[in-house]
Amino acid sequence: MKARAWVALIAVYIVWGSTYLAIRFTIETIPPFISAGMRFLVSGTVLYLLCRVRGDPAPKKVEWRSASIIGLLLLLGGNGGLVWAEQRIPSGIASLFIATIPIWMVLIDSLRPSGVRANWLTWLGVLVGFLGIALLANPWQSHTASPPLDPIGMLVLILAALFWSIGSLYSRNASLPRSSLLGTGMEMLVGSLGLFVFGTLIGEWSHFHLATVSLRSLGGLTYLILFGSFIGFVAYTWLLRNAPTPIVSTYAYVNPVVALFLGSVIVNEPLDGRDIISALIILSGVVLITTAKSLGMRKASTIPIMPGED
């Protein structure tokens, strides 16, 4: 189990870190929500059929309901928002906003009635993370080497992180099939449907023409399907069920490093001192949060189990 967990975690580290750049290439000639819908329709169909052929039982209605909620939150709200925002925000910077997911998860978990109350170290991490976001957003628009970030793009990225956080928290106790691959396929199918519907409502099909799709966009979409969905998303959903949450959360401060590096080196995305400092502050906040959770789990594990509690 430990070996499988580390393989899955490294896959999420590298693959999801590179998907930010692949998304940028994809949406150059394919509308955002349509491209995301294509990605998850193909991935979800293959996973669902594979699981059913190998003998997994047909999902129950309650499992479809849970998968639908998770799929719409993670893929329409979370991934869809990210893909759309990358039209306005550089891919590396977008990854920093998504890196705040553990911060939002702490806030949401603390505010809900049955949630886990955060300790002082966790709240310190939240404060540090928000300071980093404020510096990155740079509302005073000081003169830097990088152009000012688009306000609407930043708002959509924050909402995307919120949707992903809510979906991740909901998935912990949701009624889902025993097979994580089957559950992932179901989530992708419903999520793709939501992406296509939303793309249709905002008129994306009128801007989509097969003849104008570039090889770079096609390559980006293929990479997202094969690596981002089949490897990255499958590994993430498996980790949510089989690995400690603090360990899973570490992807949030590894992915931005990969994304910033690739965006700067491959496509020369602007990256100045303020961006680097903001990244370090945000990631420091995430590290504090995951460290606090790890310490809390260790303390809990040292409490003896009384008779009748096992």
C-alpha cells in the first residue's frame, strides 16, 4: 500500500503540475468548457466501460447521485473554472490560486457543523496563505516586470478552488462504488455533461471549428486525456480513499513549482520577484496547514482506545 501510495502521489505531483501548460495549449483553438468536456467524456467513458466489463456491479442510484455532485463540483466548477481562467491568467500563476485549495478546505471544514476545528498552527497557515494571495493579486497595481493580473480571471480561479475544496470534502463520506476507478469514471461522465451544457449555454460551440484546431491544441488535449485524466485524476481519487489527507494535500505545493517552471521556461510566461515571493508565502501557508494536520493525526493515534470504542 505504501509503495502504491507513493507512485500515485508522484504521478499527481508531476502530471498535474504539467497539465496547467497543457490546458493553455489546448484552449488556444478549442473553447475552454468544450475542451474540458471532451477530455472527461473520453476518459470517463473508457473508465466506466472498463470497470463494468471486468465485473464491477452496476452503480446504485445513491452512488450516481454522489458521483454527480462530486463530478459537477470538481470538474465543472473546479476544472472548468481553471480552464476558462487560463484565457486571462498565465498558467503558472493560475496554479498558485489552485494551490490555495487546502486553505479553503480548512475554512470550510471549520465552519460546517460536523467539521474539524482548526488549531492555532492551522489558522496561522490560513493567514499566511491569504497574505500570499493578496500580494499575488497586487490590488494596488504597483509597477513590476509582470503585467497586472486580470481581476475576473482571479475571481474565477478563487471560485474554482472553492468548488474543488467542497467537492473534495464531500467525497470523503459520500456513498460511492467500492471501485475507485468506477466512481472516477462516473464523476467524469457527469462532469463532462455539465461542462458541455455550460459551454452550450455561453455559446462556445459557435467558436469551435475543427478546421482551425491547431496541432498544439490537439496535442495538449491528448496529453490531458491520457495523462491528466487517466493517470493524474485516477491517482488523486485513489489517494483520497487510501492515503492520509495531509499527505495527499502535499500535491498543492508541488504542482505550482512544476507549473511555474514549465510556464516560464517553455512559453516564457512573465515571472518576477513579486510572483516568486507570493508563491513562497502561499506555499508556506499550505505547508503550515498540512504540518498541523499531520501533528493532529499523530496525537490522535497516541490516545489509547478504551473498551467498546474499537
